[in-house]
Amino acid sequence: MSTSRLLVVEDDRTINQALTDRLVAEGFAVDQAHDGPGAVEAFESGHPDLVLLDVMLPGFDGIEVCRRIQASRPVPVLMLTARVEETDVLVGLGVGADDYVTKPFRMREVVARVRALLRRVERARELAAEGREQAPIVLGPLRVDVAGRRVEVSGAAVHLTPLEFDLLVALAAEPGRVHGRDELMLQVWGWADAHRSRTLDTHVKALRAKIGADRVRTVHGVGYALEVR
């Protein structure tokens, strides 16, 4: 497999260089940017396989960067944010970010998230190349076209981010069953660390906003289940 190219967008040069050094040590090729306009330029010239994107940037913020690069070419985006407000994270996920980590973060966690996102992209490519198809999942008014990666509710198309779609497929494969938090993190994100991370909960909230809040049931202390309604 060829070396994956990453773009690190972070205005704090110390953090940017520390991330770059660690990712290079992990075997990735890394480009850097330190502001909004520079990030878009570096994306267009470097064609990265994944972008690590700080939210607070000079020029224009990471939300706008994410919006512009996703309009140019879909790419996995891992947000780096000091903002702990869930609404800010949901805005980022809404414009095309796949996942996020909050500062201060552990380098090991960032590397794990990067590898998980890249594995998901590679897995999707392999399935497409093999021509595997799966019959759509129909649960009442909810229709999940797994092969086409499309979702409809009562005939209306619903746009999901790649991770939201994968989360929905994991839940829809066994509707009504309670899926454990660690089980979902491992199946969708490729790593099980649900006890310290709010990533799963934030993605579930975003998914509920799009397919209906009553369709995903919370079982406190255990996990989530997709209800047939």
C-alpha cells in the first residue's frame, strides 16, 4: 500500500509540528498549513488522503475550510477542537467532518483515529472494487441503501456523513437489539474507547437529528438500539 498523505491544519506551530513529527514517525507523508486560506491552498496542491483540521484558525475558521474542501473533493476530516460545546462539534460534522478530538489530546489517540478513518475509506474501496452488493434495509419509513450509501425517510433523501451512515448500518443490521458502546466504537471507528470518549454520543445525536429522534433508543450504561417505527 502506498504511503498515505495527510494535511495538518493548526495555527499553533508547536502543536502543528508535534503532530507532524509523530505522524511522520508513524509512516505518513505530511503537509502543513497554519490558517484557513493556506489550508485550502495546501489541500488543492497536495491532494491529501485525510485532513487533521483545527477549528479556530486565522483567515477563516476550520468550519469554512471543511466546507470548501468537501465541495472540491470528499476527503476524511478529523477535527481538532478546544471547543467542548456539542453544538460546535455538530456544526463541524454537519459540513463534512468525520470525527473529532478535543484538546488537549493524546498523540496515540490522534494516530488511532487517523488509522481508523483511513481503514474505513480503504474498506469502502475494496467493497466497491469487488462489486459486493447488499439488499437495502427497510424498516418502516426508513430505507438504507447499503450498496449505494443512501438513506431515505418516508421517501425523502437524508444526507449522512460517512461515519453517520456506517453507524446507522451497524444499528440497522439488527434492529431492536441493544448494541454496546464499545461494540459500536470498534465496529464503526475501528477502536474501542467509548468510556472516555463522547464521539459516539455526539454522532448518535447528529444521526437522530436527521432520521428522527425516536428512532435511536438509549440504554443508559449499555449502548443504543435502532427502533422500528
